Amino acid sequence: MNGPAEPFKIKVVEPVNLPSEQRRKEAIREAGYNTFLLLSDDVYIDLLTDSGTAAMSDNQWAGMMLGDEAYAGSKNFYHLDQAIKDVLGYNYTVPTHQGRGAEHLMYSYLVKPGQIVPRNMYFTTSKVHVELPGGKMVDTIIDEAHDPESTHPFKGNVDFKKLQGFIDTYGADKIAFVNVEMDVNMAGGQPVSMENLRKLREFCDDYKLKIIFDATRSSENAYFIREREKGYESTPIIEILREMMSYSDGCIYSSKKDCLVNIGGFLATHDKEIFEATRSMVVVYEGLHTYGGMAGRDMEAVARGLREGAQYEYLKYRINQVRYLGELLIKVGVPIVRPIGGHAVFLNALKFLPHLPRDQWPAQTLAGAIYEDSAVRTMERGAISKGRDSETGENIFPKLELVRLTIPRRVYTNTHMEYTAESVINLYGKRNEINGLKMVYEPKYLRFFQARFEKLE
Ligand code: PLI
């Protein structure tokens, strides 16, 4: 049997339709071969993202009815504040509409023009919010993270030699802060170990550097620590989370993932100065400091979801469902990133479509081909996502050219996973017939959301 059965039963369902083969061909052409531009109605199984796509529990829906929509002092904010204290251990919270709102406030406060932000692999919105105030993000993740086949158990770890190299090159005063992502998204949902975080704190203390986490998928990271790191085999997830966060000065957080909600975000910190500075900015960009762009009911759902999403039995089911899909593909030799990550299965497009040159965008091509085959919507995570070098304007071709099959939380069954695997396996069998793409429209920021392509004959 595959893992535990779902630790819930289904109370409400939403019908989905499988569009005809002809409609799928039209729909992806109309969308410029960009899965972000497909209409949701044309999608059968939506594995675009795990962000804002979770199914809420009856407890969260009940909380929605207790929304206190007062402009100031909503009681739901204080519930959220308390949940963050209890689960993550931070004293101070600033709510935002979603994760990038928190990145904007935190990074525009901490980054001065010309400064460097070392991070264990970039994330798209994080990179932009470091660059907008004049900073530059540099990569400090271990080499194994760039190798899809490495089975290192903590591919999200920071490489101290790389970090030291940046300090030696630029000087510690040029480092705005050290940024660490949990369960690194672009590396394939790969965790950071507790040992690595503990050592990082010691290292940064020597240079008086602040550490800011992107704690967006920290609960899933905590599950991997419990599963893989000696000494944590029976530690409650909340204790693991609190220890992780104790090594940081603060975090940004997109609630749309581990908190099992459709919208929301926050930044949280142990540092009163960061708190006071960002709390004064939140009112300019997001809303009052007791709602930050969220409705009271949404804050209540986040508060409840943060606690629910940190329950061991839930996380065990969650991680094992992602693993189930990955193992169906590994069994028949489809090239995917190993180990299977926390939130998604990532196809290695360079191995899947080795006949396509990088500037024919293998991952973008493969995501389009999967949609055409089965109406399963996935997402490119490679050169289109990476964008251009901010100094030279040239395309950057990262080692990882991936297609992400992202599993929404508590939404799909294992039969949906089997249908998806069948489509990917089917395409793998006829991979030589798949032609590449030409980019015909490129927006200035975060191009992967809106770029358009045409099929090459
Ligand atoms: O989508 P937001 O603005 O709530 O959060 C931005 C964000 C920040 N950090 C990380 C690690 C993310 O994964 C992230 C958003 N991720 C999306 C939308 C995704 O599809 O992965």
C-alpha cells in the first residue's frame, strides 16, 4: 500500500471536465503555449501551483464565518499573531496580502543599492524584490542542488565556502542579509537541515549578519527534518519549526502554501527594529497593520491553517502523495529530480527532450505538450523563469530546466496522480516527435507569467 490513507474525508466536491483533443490543441495555441495563460475552464487537473490552491478544512471554513471585518484591531489578526507565536516562535508579525507583499516590505527595508543578498537558490519574486531596491541576489546553495540526479537528503543546504567567498569578495558590509529558503522551490522542493541552519547562525554571528528566512514551505521542510535528520525522529513538528526559526532574525512567508488557504502572507521577526520599520511601511503599501491587505476572515483561515498544516499526520499524507506520483514516473525511467520534493514532482526537461536546444525552451515546450496530451496543467521552471541577467540583459540558462507538477494540498486523489503519470509516460514514449518553441512576446518583469510562444515546425 502507498503511504497512509488520507487523514480526512471529502465533504464538498467541484466538478471538472476533460476538454476534447481538438479544444486542448486550440486552447494551448490561444494561450501562446504558456500554461499561465490557459483558462482554468480548459484544465482538467491543475498542477500549475500549490499556491492558494489548497482545500480548506471545515474548521477553517467555520473560522471564515467569524471574520471580524473592523478596519482596525480585528480579533482575527490577534489570532493570527498568536498562531505565529505558537507555531513559529516569532514575537512580532506584520500581515500582508501574500508572500510578495512581505518580500517587498522586508527587502526594500533591508537592501541598500549595490548590496548583495546570498540565498540558497533564487526564487522569482524574491529576486525581483532584491533587485528593485538596487541589490543583487547570489547563489549559495550546495552544488548537489544543481544536479537533478544527486540524492543528497538536504539539497537545500547552504554551502559555507560559497558564502565565505562572497564575504571575501564583497566585504561583510556589502551583504544586506543572508536569505535562506525552506524546502527550496526551484531546486525541486528540497529541504535544509537543522544542522545547516544552526551552523549558519554561528557563521553569521561572527560577521554580525542578519538571517532572513523565506519560510513559505517550512512545515514541509520540518517534516523532512523529522524523517531524515538524526535526533528528530519523534520530535513534534512544531518544536522542529520553532527551533528552525530561532536561528533567524525574521522571515517572509506566503501563507498560500503550508497554511492551506487561498490568500494571505506575513512577515514575522524577533527583531523590534525590523518590526517597527516594516509596520510603518505596511500602511503605505498593503493596509493597516492589523490586516495588511487580508480580510478578517482570511486571517482567521490562515491562523487555523498554520496550526493544521503543522500536524504530523497531515504532513505524512501530503508528502507521500507527492512521492506516489514521483515513484510512478521513476519506475518506468522518466527523468525527474531526486529525491522527490515536498510540494511537487519536477521533470528534467533536458533529459526528457535532449534534441531541443536551450533557446527552444525545452521545459516550456514540455509543459505545453503535457497539456495538449491530457489537459493536465503544469509549469515551466527553467530558463524562462530565471529571466535575463540584470546587468548584461542576456538570457540565463540555469542547469535546472524543469517542468513542475505541483500538487495542491488535499485537493486531488491518487487516481488523479495515476492519470497524470500515464500522460507523462505516454509523452515520454514519443518524445522525439515533440518540436520546440520560439518566444514571440516577453514582458519586462517575471516574464514566465505572460510570455507568449509559437510552435516551431
Ligand atoms: O505568491 P506569493 O506572493 O504569496 O509568494 C511568493 C513566494 C515567495 N517565496 C516562495 C518560495 C514562493 O514559492 C512564492 C510563491 N510561489 C508560487 C506562486 C509558486 O507557484 O511556487
